[in-house]
Amino acid sequence: MYLPNLFMTESREALERRIKELERDAEDLQTEVRVLRAREGDLLAILSNTPAPIYLKDAEFKYIRVNRRYEALAHVTSDALSGLTDYDIFPKAVADLFRKQDEEVIRAGRPMEFEETIPLPDGEFTFITVKFPVFDEGGKLRAVGGFCADITARKKTEKEREELLERLSASMKEVATLRKILPICACCRQIRDEQGGWSELETYLLSNAELEFSHSVCPDCARKLYGEERWFVERKP
């Protein structure tokens, strides 16, 4: 007569233990969720505030997320970019370049580095970009990401330095040419070259100083040559 009551008591106790176990599991799960959310928040804070543009596209090359620096450079929000491709944002030539890089990264299956110069609303920028594939647990492509280092100022400085060095080299070459000590004959004014030969001053300068001559007659020589001529005496000063 008492067996059913005993069975029901044991069932209730087992059920209560199971409920407590589930409650503990739920608390543990909530703790894990809070930890994961905190980590996600930390990661998003780092990505949002880094000065490097960062982006993530899905397997169909549609934007999933970009950080604040990317938004500022492209003059667009992450929400507005969501679901769009590079062809919806950039000129075709730029979009073609980005698609080619993305496909190359996918084929390689590893991170790759590119240097790219692209037009943006605030001007032309040059970046060193690292792109990488993202795979799921089964090895299937899930996304393509990238982050960029802005080297625009460095490239401008390098170009200015190269131009300065070219101008300096040309100036030094000109100075070196014009500052040579010329062995000149005191009588006939011929110049002795490095091989020991002698040549007229005009001929030497044409060969060594990259000059061209425009011939004329100075006033002193004009008087010597034409001083007795009537037309010369009567000419207007």
C-alpha cells in the first residue's frame, strides 16, 4: 500500500534535484554569456578606435562591418555599408582591384599584403593593406577581412625627397662642370683638354658645359671694326 507514495516521493526529489541542476547550468550559461559579451565589447572598442581602417566582408564580398576609421575615410556608416559590395561604393577600377585581391587571398588561403592607391572623398590615399580569409569549423570560407596602414604622408615625403635628390644631383653636376680649372693659353686662348689636346674656347665649352652660343659683337669690338664707317658714326645710340 505504501509503494506508490514512496515512488512519488523519490520522483519529486529527483525532479527537484534536476531543476536545481538546470538552474545552476542556466546561471553558468548566463555567466559565460556575460563574459563573452564583455570580450566582444572590448574587441569592438579596440577595432572602433584604432586609427587603421578595418573591414569584414562575407563570402559573397558583401560588407558585414567596418570600423570608425573606415567610416570616416569613405564618408559612410557601417549600417549603410552592410550588404553592399565594393562595386556599390567605389569606381569600377577600384572595385575591380579590391575584388581581384580578395579572390587572390581566398585562393591562397592565407593573409596577404598589398599596396594600393585609391581615390576617396578627401583625396587620394595610399595604404599597405593586409587581407585575410576567415573559415568556419568545417574549413568553408565564411568571410574576408582586411586592415590598412595609411602611408600617404610617407609616400609624399619619399616622392619629395626623390625629386630633391634629382635636383641636387643635377645642380652638383652643373657646378662640377662649370668649376673645372681650365688650362688656357695666354696668347691664343685655346683650352687644353684632359687628353692633352688643344681646342678653341667655344668648341671646348660646347663639348663640356652643355651650352649653346648666340653670336654677337660687343661695343668695343664694334668700334674697332666699324668705327670709321659713316653709318656707324651716325647710328642712333
